[in-house]
Amino acid sequence: MAKNVTSRQCQVFQMIADGRKLKQVAYDLGISGATVRQHIQNTKDRLGSNSIPSSVAKLIRRGDIK
């Protein structure tokens, strides 16, 4: 069973799903690119995903993002 993801992780993935590049996500959230990449990796680990697109799909199916 997949673990819960944080609201910040959902925020990062919602921005990615909306088409933003990772640098733009970092800029918009006022965090470093390394922090964005860490949020992505942590989310993938929690969901058992091996890619960003599969993580986005899982989060949409779960209702965590639109």
C-alpha cells in the first residue's frame, strides 16, 4: 500500500502535471532545484514509482492532484 504524500510533494507534482519545468517549480516555490528533486524522489519512493509520469498518474488516480 502506498504511503501518504505531503502537501508540499503534491504541490510540486501538481506544478509538474501543469507543465512547469523543475527550475520553474523551484523558482515559484522559492526553494532550490535540489529540494525539488528531493521532493520528487521521496514521492516516487512513497508511491513505489520509478518515473515522474507514473507518479503523476498515481497521484491523479488517488485524487491527490488534478
